[in-house]
Amino acid sequence: MMRSLSFKLTMSFLIVGVLGVGLVALLVNWQTAQKFDQYMADLYQDEMLDLTQQLADHYRQYGSWKGINALLILDQSATTTPPPRRWLPVTLVDAQQMVIYGGGRYEIGQQVSRRDLQHGTPVTVNDEIVGWALLSSSNTHGAPAPGTPEDDFLVNVNQATIVSAIGASVMALLLGVVLARTISNPVAELTTATRLVAGGALGYQVTVRGQDELGALAASFNQMSADLAHANHLRQQMTADIAHDLRTPMSVILGYAESLSDGKLQGTPEMYMVLYQESTRLSHLIEDLRTLSLADAGELPLLKRPFPPQALLEHVALAHMVQAEQQGVSLTVIPAPDLRLVSLDPERMIQVLGNLVRNALRFTPAAGSICLQAQQQDGNSVTFSVQDSGRGIAPEDLPHIFNRFYRGDQARPQVDNEADNSGLGLAIASAIVQAHGGKLTAVSALGQGTTMIIELPYQ
């Protein structure tokens, strides 16, 4: 059965919490036992020395441990003042490491290891060890005698440790549930959102719940979803614009072709010129769409070679000089000597600059001016600028002028040659410049003209 992320995270937090609490409890218990054993040894150090001295005297007197119980067990009915201090349970081990008196922890006759004897006090007679006295309260290798204060103390400490461990585990479980839901809920929302987007609900947004990695993921998803919705809208709009722009020349061509085939019209040079112009317009539109598709796929062919920037501008100016003179517009190239050669595809870049000049001519009135200029930027790049004195671009249109089929100010009067504009010129120009590793930008204000700037890196 598939477990949810929330369940897995909760169990992970619980296991880590229980392991951590258990380890701490074991360390506390072990450390408590060690320190308590040391405390008891220090507390009864003087009494143990007195006892070992009495044990040594007893052994020296009798030559054996016979009658030792009478020495180790104090009389409860003693009435001396102050009353004798009651010894803690003591285990006496002879020289053969055999228990001859058990203080509650060992049985008589039990063999005691050398490791246990390290925590005892040796009984020495004539520089010879005849036995060892062990405090039965030692917890290093065993429990104290039941019923003793030491045993009660350690039992209380262990109980408190267990209760604390259980409480900490419960808190770890509750905290794990909260943290798991904090992580799993945004993930679940994103999962649902991705399914909705995959089902066609483009633009669907999720709630950004924080500034952490999950919040950044949600924000990235929202941006992606919005971009998808915008791209889909542009695709739909572009499809509609393509259909519209194709329909106009096709309608003209089909209308004339049908009339000519039916004999309703007689062919004239003017009619054939209209058919030729519409066919040319249709061919240009198809070629523009092909160029854009190649640029989108990163397969736009470029034949780069070192080329002088000034010669590029002069070629474009010469190609459009006649049209500029017919419109009464001054078209000039500002000289810029000592410019380095730049690697580019001359034909493609002439296409870009020609498109920018045609746009400038389209919106520059008579007696206006258009200036072309190339400048070197810090030795790393070169810029080409096309500056006109036309009416400029509205601020609301400026961010969109490089979008496909975008035409700002739809209500503006159309100049004679604007009917040939497909709305793809600037988009194609931007795509070609980007294929060269550069960028195309525009600076404009209403009534102050427009400057198109191409920046290309030296390669």
C-alpha cells in the first residue's frame, strides 16, 4: 500500500525523536549511575577505611575470616551516644576472590571478577592482600541492594527518565505531524495544480505560503503557469493574425482567378499587377513565418564573417535613399572611423537594419530626419542605432513592439506603404540579433522620435 508523504515524514520525525530521546535517556542513566557510585564512594570513604582497618585487625587476630558477620552487622539496639553510624551493605571477598559475606548483591560462595574488585577497597595484613571490601551500592556492574536509599534514589531517577522520554516522544510525534503537514500540504497543492495545468487549466495559481524552498517552488510554478497561459494566448492570437493576414491576399487572388476563369473579367495589366503584388505579399509573409520558426528552433542559418560596421550602414542607407527622398526625409550616416571589424552575417544584418529603416520611414513625416550610426562600446561590443524624428511610440506600446503581429495604436491613419506591414518585422529583427548573441532595444517618447539600438558583441 502506498504511504503518503505526510505519513512518511511523521514516522521519520518520530523515529529520529525516539532514537534521540532514547540515547539521551541511556546516557543520563549511565552518567547518573557513574556519578552516584562515585558520590557514594566519596561519602563513605572514611567509614570504608575504618571498616577495612577493623577487618584487617580481625584477620590478624584470628588468622581467618571466622566470625566476620558479627563485625559487619551492627547492633540495631545500641544506645551509645552518638549512635553508631549504620554501614551500607558491604560485600567481603577473600584472597581467592570468593564471597564470604554478601551485602545483598552477591551470594556467599560466588566468584567475583577482577573487574569488580577494582571498585573495592583491599584489606591488607602484613603487606599482603587478604580480601576486599565492596560497597553494595556500587552501580558500575550491578544494582544496589533492594530497599536501600540508594536503590530508591536510582529507581526514582530511572522513572523520571522514562517519563521524560515518553513525554518527549509524544512531543516528537505531535511536532512531526505538524512539520509533515507543513511540508506535505504545499506539495499536495502543487501536485493538484500540475494535474490541472496538464489538463488545460493554464494560468492556475497556488498559494505561496512562505519564503523557504517550498515557497520559492510555488512562486516558480505560478510564474511558469502564467507564462504558459501567456504563451498560449500569444499562440492563439498569432494563429488568428496569421489566418487574417493570409486570408486577405488569398481572397484577392481567388476572387480574380475565379472571375478570370469564368470569363466575367478580361485580364488587364493593372489586374495582373494586383495579382502579382498580392502573391508577393503572401510569399513575404510565408518567408517571415519560416524565418521565425527557424529562429525559435535555434536553426537560423548564419554565415558570419568579419565585416566593417560603417560599410553595413552605408549599404542600408543607399538602398533606402530613393524612398527617403520621395518622402522628403533626410537619411544620413554619421561617420565613425577606426571601428573594428565585427563578426556577423552581412545579409541577415542588412535585413535587420533595412527593416528598422523602413519602420522609421513609415512613421517619419516629410522634412523629418533619420540618422544611422555605429559606435564602439568599451572594446567589447559595437552598437548600431537608427534614430528618427517621427511621432514616437506610446509608453503602453513600447514593451510590446517586438511581439509578433503586434501593432500599436490600431486607430492611427495608415500611410501608403503600411499595408505591406505583416507585423512580424520587428520580431524577426529581434530574433536575428539574438541569434548573433546580441540584443535589440528601443528608446522612444511620443513626439520625440524613436531610436532603435542593436548591440553586438565582438567575437
